[in-house]
Amino acid sequence: MSSNLNQFNYFDGSTQIYIIAASIVTPLSLLIIFKNFKRYRKTHEIYSLLSTICLIILNFNVWVFLIWSLHQNQGRLNKTPLHKDILHQKFNQINIPGFSFLNFQNKLPLTSNGNNDGSNDEELEEKFTCSSIQVDNQVPIEVGELIDLNKKEDLKMIRDQIKELLPTEKAYKLFFQDDKHQSEEEILKNKWFKFCGSAVWMSKYQVYFMVNRIIYTKDSRKNSPTISILHGQVFDKSWKELKNYKFPISDLVFPTVLPHEIDLGKRSKKEVIGSEDPRVILKEYIKNEELFQEPVIVFNARSTEINWARAMHTYQPFTNAKKITRLTIKNKKISFREKNWAPFFDRDADDSNGKFMNFIYNFNPLRIIKCDLSNGDCNRITGPPFNSISVNDNAGKLRGGTNIIEIPHDYLPSNNITGSRKFWIGIGRSHINDCGCVQELYRPHIFLMSRMAANEKSFQLDYVSSLIDFNINPEPWYEKNAEKSVGTCQDGKSVLIPNSISYWEFNEKENIDYMGITFSEADRTNKLIHIKGILRYIHALFKDSSDIAITTNDGENENYEKDEKSKLLGSCSTYLSNDYCEKAKELLNW
């Protein structure tokens, strides 16, 4: 009975009404028509004939509207990533504390000389406490069941495909540096890894596009890879992988090794070759009244052109399956290591058919850069200048995680703040040491970012959650410890990395939103989790902000204050880390 009820609830409200009407009216009508027919044969009463005709017309209308409603319901479901397997799984509630200046009118103290040169930053931090902006949001988020997207046979299939591609790319020879006595099973278990899976829903094709990082390490150390490449998969809306799938605008057949350029460098010893930490984001726009959609993959890789330093790159597999584009920031010295840029589109500020893409470069303070996808040229549009002596350019505690999603204006409550700003939501991550019994801890953090609607350079960080695990107890870093059932405390490292917000959809029937998030644990898994109620959680953040005055001035003091707030929010993201680790030790049986 529960299963039938679930199937019934899968329809929208109007369709449910027509189903109920048809299930009641049709049987009763058949009974009455049968009796009328018997009466009419005996008495030839015109009333019996007319009532029978009326009942036939009534049933005809009920079934016409039911069929039409079923068609509309199916059309609605076909356009959404939501599927009955998502809607009907078991969800559990979690409460997430966080930190925000949205509901606090306190002004940060500025320098007395008005120069805002950072000379009193230490004094500011001494006066400030994270508890003063802590938000104990009592609106829970609901978390679904953890789903494994990796299959046991995946790595063998990928290894076989790379063998076939050896003549086309000499870099692939680096994947086969094994001793002859080693079995394929042993090689795949110890030297090959598939993780960092980042997915995005493509509504035009009704599929998820997913990019994975495939690494081979000849020394069997996954944190010291010999070579990394990108691998693409396609899933339907129920997250079943589609084999031999081909997009109409690409020659690639999925699943496949993505044939991007690989820089081998000039050194004789070949190591840390190829692409790392891929993230995918959907580029879409209307051209000639037709929707265009293409995944854009962002990753970091070493480059010969910059003396083997690590740089960020973009890759558009449908535009050019081979070409990658290195990103370069104007007026910034080349760094030895660039990584953790979080991508997003600012469509109102870009009318060039997806030519430009924005990134959060870092959170501490918030810096936004805007890059031309055609040539890789980037410019800073928010945050302090690069190469500044007074600004610490290290990554800080909060770092890039998933793609960042613009929050539709209709999703936001109406008040003084939301009426004049655009908002984005993303999931960053932190990396901290010595958290409780754990030596190294990586955890996700939800964050909100916004800008003035009339000023594309006025970005600011508005909210950062504390550490989140979505009820996931990550697999041990050392796989041998998993086999021995060694606890996290003994393992010493707990790694849970958010890779993508794969979809975000509002379900009108339930009046609640769903979001899909992909994760990797211990740099060897690809997992998916569905959450719901994040929109209610966001609304609660704004509940006391309707009377806060909005400052539209973007002068020097205002910029300084935004920078300081973003730095403080980044620092506060791990303020409760010790509490988290102590509770996790008990709840997750570390």
C-alpha cells in the first residue's frame, strides 16, 4: 500500500483530483448506466435514455481532462531533474550553525587615519568575536541516502580504453609502468583511482554530464600521482549511466576518456602530469531562439609555458575536444601554484553568449576575477589588488569547492536587502589540522555571496556555515585501514570534498526544494547525496534583515569593510571545529 501511495503522490495536485474523480465517477456511472439500460428496455422512459447520455458525456470529459493532465504532468516531470527515486527516499534532518552579517547592523571599526591600509587589522580581530555573528538557524535541512556513483568495473574499462588510445597520445604510456609479475587486479587496486566527480544537469538533453579525475601512481601513492586525466560519463535523471551516449553537437561517445591536451613538460622524470581537481559548470544561453548548453570543465595543471608552475585551465569538450585554455590574471605575478578557483556565471553582466566566466579566487578577503573563455585573459573585479604587501594572499581556511549557483530572484524573500542584490550559493571546503583526534580534516561549508544588482563589481560574502558532513562518515584515507576496521582517530585523516552542485530544483507539489551534491571521500570515491529544504534555510537567514538599511556607496571605506567582513567570515567558518570534531567522534564512532 505504501508503494501505491508513493506512486500516487508522484502526480501533481490537479492530476490527483482527476484520478480520484475518474475512479469514483466511472464505476458509479457504469452501474447507473447498466440499471438505466434495463429500465429503458422495459419502460422506454426518455429519462433513462437522457441520464445515460449525460453520464457518458460526463465520463468522456473526466477522462479527456485526466489524459490531458497526465500528459502535462509527464511533460513537467520530463523537464526537471527530479525523479521518483529522489522524491521517495528516506531523509533525515540536520541542523547547521553558521555565521553572517546579514542580520547584524554592527559596523566594523575602521582605521583612525581613514587610509584603510590594514594597519589596525590585528586590533580589529581582537575586538571581534565569531560568536557575535553566529546564526543558530533552527530551520533544519533534510539529508537523503548516500549513493555510490563508481562501479567496480569502471577502472578496468578505463584502463582498457587507454590501452586502445596509446597510438594517439604518447602521454598515455605513463599509465603502464608496472612490474610484469603484478596482476591487473593488483594494479587497479593500488595504482588507479577514480574520484573528484563533478556533475551538472543539462535540461536540454535530460541528462547529467559528469567529469571524473583518473589518476595512475606508479609508486602506489595516491597523493603523488604520476599522471591525471579527465574522464566523462553521462547519467539519466535517475542516475543510471548511459552507455554509448552521444550528444548531437559532439563526436564524443560516452563514457570516454576526454582527449584533452596533456603537457608532458621538459623534465626527464615524468610526474604530476595532467589535469587535477576538475569542476564542471554549465554554460547556457539563447541563440537564434534556441537554447545552447555546454559543460565547461575547470581544472589545474602544470604548464611548460610558465616554467612548470601550476595554472588554472578551462576545457570545453563540445567546442574543441582537444584544446585547453590556460587562465592568466592581468597585473598579477605568476604564482607557483594556482588552484581552488570556484566558477560561476554572472549572466546579467555578460551579454556575450557565455564568453565570460567568473571565479572566486579566494575568500580571505573575497576576490572575484572575470575570465574570457576564448583566450584565458582574466581581470580582478572585486577585492584588493594582487601583489599587495599589506594583503596576505594565502588560501586561508575557507577554499573553493563546488560550482556556484545563482539564486533565482523568485526564490528569495522580499525585503530591503534582496530587492537590490543578486545572490549566489556555493559549497566551499576547509582544511584544518589537529581537530579533536584527527590530524587532518577536510569538510564542506555552505556559503552565500551577493552583489548590488546595479554594480557588477560589488561582490561580498554574506554567510558561511560551520563544518558540515551531511551525515557522511568518510571512508578512511588508507584503504588498508578500512579492511581492518580501523577508526578515523587511528587513521588520522578524514577527507570529505564537495565537488559539484549537480542540480537545484523547486518541487511545487511539495513546496520544497531539492539539491544534488557530489562528493569524494579519501580521494578515491564518487558519491551523491540529495538534500532538501536549503531554500527554507536561506529564508531563515533573512528573517530579521528586512529593516536593515542598504548602503549603496562603494567607496574606499565601504570596500575596506566588505574585505574585512569576508576575511572574518572565512576565519569564523572553522570557529566551531573543535566542537564538531568532539561530537563527530561520538556520533560517527571515530
